[in-house]
Amino acid sequence: MEQFKLKFKEQADKLGGEIKIMLQEHGNTVIGETTLAQIYQGMRGMTALVTETSLLDAQDGIRFKRRTIPELRAQLPKAKGGNEPLPEALFYLMLIGEIPTDKDVENLSAMLQRRSHVPAYVFDAMEALPEETHPMTQFVVGVMALQNESVFAKRYADGFNKKDYWEATLEDTLNLIARLPHIAAFVYRRKYKGSKIVQPDGMLDWAANFAHMLGYDNEEFKELMRLYMVIHSDHEGGNVSAHATHLVGSALSDPYLSYAAGMNGLAGPLHGLANQEVIKWIFEMQKELKTDAPTSEQIAEYVKKTLSEGKVVPGYGHAVLRQTDPRFTAQMEFGKKHMPNDPLVNTVWRIYETVPPILQGLGKVKNPWPNVDAHSGALLVHYGMKEYEYYTVLFAVSRSLGVLSSLCWDRALGMPLERPKSVTTAAVKRWLNKE
Ligand code: AMX
């Protein structure tokens, strides 16, 4: 068995042993209480899940094995000549729990390259869809077609020992992550570039090869893809895409089925689709105001109009975060370094100065600050990727690293079927003696 897999198994066995003892000693410890409001209002603030890959702090943002986004950017190995962290290195950190060496990352990149072949029938399945089909739908159809390759599903059908679930899950995870850039790039080239497919380059790292297959061979764009793939990968376990992947996986649905379920959640406008909504909203604002560089006053008026129409300001707010998202800040730093005078990027920064006080003034928005989606589109447009309907597919490729690592942990730790209790309002009324 590959060294990488053995290392993961060693970590999982160690943690699994610790959890077992912890539950024996403290299994009945109360860690919180649930209010009626919580079960009606999206379970905010209710601790109900264990996710090993990352932990979200309302102030500091996401941490991966205790490391913040700035720390990851500083500490994770880089590509030769590059400054941004390699996503493979973060994947390694989420599974093995330590920062990999350059050699470890090289081996992992090579392992993914070896597994990256996508069978032709997957492309045929996507091609059967009308070209105007949303890119996320085309992408998920590709993933579902590829499910035919699932090692977990085959071994389960043959009847395998539950002690081996983790290995088949990791095998599928590696294969799927290796193949996703090819599927995602196919969607882009088919929908927007007249099906002129770019073949993969076996010498490139995972994110750079993705950029290459999308048709962007500019070194700066490759750097952007590395950063993008790192910062969108994981945001602890309760967000819709991570939770849906975990939930579906708990039925022992294989990683292809589970990941596809999660990505259907990512495709919702309050979650991953917000990145396309942000740039669409800015383009519409520019059109209406007939300027590429709206002033703060013009932006404020436009924001108020958006709110008066009963719409949200996309890219602002968060269910858990209560500060500017460090993933927004990382992208802002990238923008300041590579494109300080880009008018669209400058508009994003002016929106950042303008929107928070307006949202704060509403008195109900818990977090008036920007999230990751407020910035990403403007950086992509700078390099020529203007097809904003596609942006959530980039998010989905990145998210595979987090949600599939988590699924490996779930199976290695023997996580059971998820099945919380639900009630009817009639039952609630009986609790409250109102009926
Ligand atoms: N613009 C206008 N109103 C907003 C708002 C925004 N950006 N963010 C929150 N609000 C409103 C809510 O709609 C809600 O209004 P209501 O009581 O009339 O229904 C009220 O403020 C309270 O909401 P909240 O507790 O602050 O937020 P939440 O946890 O319910 O929802 C989120 C969080 C992200 C869905 C919400 O902030 C939002 O819709 N933001 C815009 C969409 C977006 O950027 N999504 C991406 C999130 C990150 C990601 O998953 N990629």
C-alpha cells in the first residue's frame, strides 16, 4: 500500500483510540443545549458535528490544524518559482496532520497525475446535455457518470469488511480529486470555447494543470489558481456543501455520490453560487450607472436599491464569521500585488469600504463584512475569465479537497449513519402545552 495511505491510517487509528477512551470517560458530558429558535432557524450555533479537517473561528476565520490562512500561505510548500501555497500540500495537511516536505508534495502531485485519466463515456454524458445547461449541472453530471469507477461501490457490492471502508474511500478520493480538473475544464471549454479541448500537461502541479486545461497558461493565473484552490477548500463541517457530503456519505454512499450531493448544495445562491452573483451584481451596477468605476456614493445608492428590492448584497454576511473573511483579505493582497490598478478590483475594494456600514445600519445582519465570494470574481475577470456562471465550478473543484478528506476521516473513524430527530409544529405545541 502507498506510504501516503499508511500514514493516514496511522493518524486515524491514533485518533480513533483517543476518541474511544474520551467517549468511555466523558460520553455523557453535556456540551450545550438546544433552543426552540435553533431548530426553526437553521440550527445556528448548535454544535452537532465532528469534522477533523478544519475549524472556524468567528473572529480569526478558518484554521486548518490550527493554522490560519496567512500562516498556510507562509508555511505550505510552493511550486518552483511560485509564492502561493500548493493545494496538494493542504490536502496532505488535512489528512496527515502535518506540513508536508517539498518531496511529499511532489509525490502527491505525481500520484494524482497517475490517476487523472477520465474515461471517454464521462465526456459523452456531459455532451448529451444542452450547451446552455448551467456549468454546475454539467459538472455534477460528469461526476455522477464517473461514479461507475467507484472502488468503494464495487467492493461493497462484493461484500467487504467495514475495517477496509477507509481504504476504498481514500482510493476513490484520490481518483476523484485527480480527475475533477479535467471534468471541470471540459465544461468550460465546451460551453465557452467552442469545445476546443486543451489536453492535460503531466509535468504541472494539480492547480497549474487545471489552469492550463482551462486555457490559461499565464504564470500569474496559475498562481491565482493555487491560492484559489487552497482558500476555497474547506470551512469546517456545518456549511451546506460539507454537511451534505458528510450526511450522504453516512449512508455509505460512495465518495462520488457524496461529493455530488455536496456540490448540488454548493450550487445554491446563498452558498457557492454567491461568487457568480457578486460579479453579476457588479456588472449590472456598472451598466445601470454607465461607469466602470462607480464612486462610493453611487455604490451606496445601488446597495440601498438592492436591499429595497428585497435582495441580499451578495458576498457579504456569514452564518458563523463575524469579521472580514481572511480568505477575502488573502485575495485582496493578491490583487494589490498583481493588479493594483485594475478598475474592477478597485470597485470591489470601494464596495468593501461602502457596504459594511449600510448593512450594520439595518440592525439585523449579524455580519456586515465580506466573505470569500466578494472578491474572487474580479481577480478572474482580470485574467480574462469573464464567464461568471462558471465560477462555482472552480469553487467545487477546490471544495473536493476538504469534503473528501473529511469523508476519509468519517470512514476511518467509523462514523455512523446520521439521523437526527425531527418534530412537527403540532408536536412543539404539545411540548408548550398550547394544544
Ligand atoms: N445582504 C442583505 N441582507 C442580509 C445579508 C446581506 N448580505 N446578510 C444577511 N442579511 C439578512 C438576512 O437575509 C436576514 O434577513 P431576514 O431576517 O429578513 O430574513 C438577516 O440579515 C439575518 O441574517 P444573518 O443571521 O446575518 O445571516 P444568516 O446566517 O441567516 O445567513 C448568509 C448567512 C451568508 C446566507 C447571508 O449573510 C447572505 O445571504 N449573504 C449573501 C449571500 C452570500 O454572500 N453567500 C455566500 C456565503 C459564503 C459561502 O457560503 N460561500
